[in-house]
Amino acid sequence: MMIISSKALRTRFVSTKTISFFVFLLGAAALSSSAFSQAPTAPGMGSNVIVFDPSMSVAQIKAVVDPIAAQQIGNQFGTRRYTLLFMPGTYGSSAQPLNFQVGYYTEVAGLGASPNDVVINGSVYVRNQCGSSGCVALSNFWRSLSNLTINVTTPKFGCYSGEFWAVSQAAPWRRVQVNGNTTFMDYCTGPSYASGGFIADSVTRNVVNGSQQQFFVRNSTIGKWSNAVWNQVFAGVQGSPAQSYPNPTYTVLPTVSVSREKPFLFVDADGNYNVFAPALRTNTTGTSWGGSSPASGRTLPLSSFFVADPSTSVQRINAQLASGKNLILTPGVYSLDRSIEVKRPDAVVLGLGFATLVPQNGTSAITVADVDGVQVSGMIVDAGPANSSVLFQIGKPHGAKPSAADDPVTLNDVFFRIGGATAGSATTSLQVDHDNVILDDVWAWRADHGAGVGWTINTADHGVVVNGDNVTATGL
């Protein structure tokens, strides 16, 4: 037996025929070394990208995920980041379901080509955090669930029966299918306030909105939505409530004029890791994957990506991008001495586990040149100690050149913070000087709590400035 101590981190070296790397486990648990050695692992993506295989028992999986959740549930401004990936197959059963909680900076995703390829019999849940003012979800930010199916199985959970996802901003669902009841409010402890969420490309049955002040649902199918509070928005959603704003406060668009889903990792039939970069869709309703034909887009082998970690210099990252590589940013906090420069058309930059970029010298964290088709997703950009005029720049200021409407630049799940995790300031979080851009689930936050917070401390003039034409924002 391999004993995993809560007092220290242990590493185990795992070897395949072609790849060797580390995976570490956290928490006070015992895990069979023979079972763990059979678990597939993500090639070269570091110790915080953990992959589960359906041959692993529920107990073995929970020996990993439960200690991570215990560490991350209250770790709002910590530096640890995790990606939990599930190989195609079925996890849990009606007799022994897999139920686990998700804390801050934790990405949970299936590795199938379709959400139907990874099935969890159980639940993946987020609950209220309780303090002196009661139990609420108002600060349940920065976590995600994607590319899998949940058959809700929560026996002996009492009030918590169902799929609970009590979150606020920057906690998206994408490519999720839930068979069973879902609630976006944790009504089991009070006062249960929650402040917004985002769903795209997903299928649910009955949904309890409850106390959620606002919610955005795009290109999905729902069974029934319980109620509205301030503003619930549905765009291209099958089964949505009827347009009725302001009473009740449902805003409904029958179709989405332009959308491009977030790129995602998947494993093909030969066991090879790839990234699927979805194509542009126009005037759509419902999901991209639910029909008889597979979703359209590009399959990019992992060999086409440079895989960076927080120790990688920006100079090396930029050299790899300039050589034609795409980019994966593995989980962690990246201290940047200069801007990451994306200059090639159709480049893909994919953050895992809420990879966090912090410019140190007043530069932008990322700049995207006046080129088409770039897709950037899955990251946090923090303002650093020296004021940045712009944290994320798309296109060239003062004169965007013509671009292709059928190949837009796309941002999915890109989140900005001025203060909170670290003291910092920025004049503008995101500036768009390029035509034909899609902003899909972008949250630009000037912190009202955390580190470096004060009226004259974490200063910021603008969240998003748009100078380009034909820019579409869904979930801004």
C-alpha cells in the first residue's frame, strides 16, 4: 500500500512506453499502488493535471478528489490550481455512486469526443460557504465543469439530493448533460444567496434557479426553469421560458447569431491526446454535439502545442508561438516579465485549471495581433504591481485592419481581476481593436474584498473597451 499523508505531499513516478512524468496526490488516504499505476496520466502536463480511468474504484478516485476539495473549498485567493480529467467510460453506479465537491481553481472535465463518452453516476457539486453572516454562494467563483454526462445519483444525501452547482461568476458549465434535477441554489443552508452563472452547449432537465440573481444560458436544451430574480438570459436555448422581461425578468433570444465553443482536450480511439477547436456557428439553437453529425472544427494533435508551466520563461513561450506552435498553459500562477504575443492566425491558447497570468512590469499579459481565428480560453488575468494600461490587447490600437467574419478571434472563459488575489492596478482589463471578435463568458472584476483592495489602491478605469466592429459578447 502507498500511504498518502495529509502532512506532506508525496509524488509517485508513473511510466508509460513513451512518457514519464509525475502525478501527486493530496490528503490523508490510502491508495493501492497497483491501482494507481494503472491510471492513465496526461502527457507532460505536470503534477496538477490528474487523470482518472474507469478501472479505478470510487474509493480510489475519492481518495484524490476529496482532499483536493477540502483544500480548495475555502482557498479563494490561493495559488494552487487543478485540472481533474476523466478518461472515456463510466464512473460510479446506482449502488456505489461517485459524488464529490469542487472548490476554487478546479477544472473538472471529460476526455471524450462527446459528453456522452464520460458518464458519472453520482454528482459533481458546489455548496454554500458558511460564515458569520450565514451560508451563501456569493463568492463561489473560478471553477468549471465540462464535457461529461451526470446521471444524478445522490442516495442518503437528504436535502442535498440532486446536482447542486451553487456558484456565482467565473464558474461555467460547458458540454454538460445532466439526467436528473439540477439546482443552482444551495437551499439546504441559508440565506442561500447566489450571484450569477453561465451555461453553454449543455443539456439539463428541471432546473431550480432559486436565489440566483442573474444567469446566462446559451445554445443549450433545458427541461424546465423554476423562476427569475434580476435577469435570466436565454440565447438559442431549446425549452427556455418565454420572453417576458420585466415581469418575470426573462430575456430570451431565439437564436445566437455567432458563436464558437471553447477548445477542449480529448483522447481518440488510439489513446492519443488532442485538442478539438470548434468551428464558428451562426444563427443556431441547441447544442453543437446533440445531433446525428459530429461537431465541426479542427482536431489538433498534442504535438502541435507547446506545453508551458509557471517556470517557463515568456521569451521561450513567445519563441514557440512564433515557430508555429499552439500553446497550453498548465495549472499555476505565471509571473510575466513581458507580454505573451500571439501573432499567428488560427493559433489556439488553452489554459488548464484556471492558469493565472500576472504581468510584473506594467505590460499586457497577452497581446493578439491583427490576425484572424485566434482562440484563447480558460484563464485568469490578474493586474500586477505596476499599472498596466491594458491587460489583454486584441488587435492593433488606432487602426484595426479588415478581418474575416467567418473566422473571428474568440475568447472563452477569460476572467480578469484587479486586486483580490494580489495588489495590482490596470487602466483597462480588455481592449478590442480588431473587427469580428467573440467574447464568450468574460468577467472583468475590480475586487471588493481580498488583498490590495481600496478606493485608491486597486484602481481601474475600464473593464472592457471595444473599438472594433462586429464584436459579439455572450455572457459578459
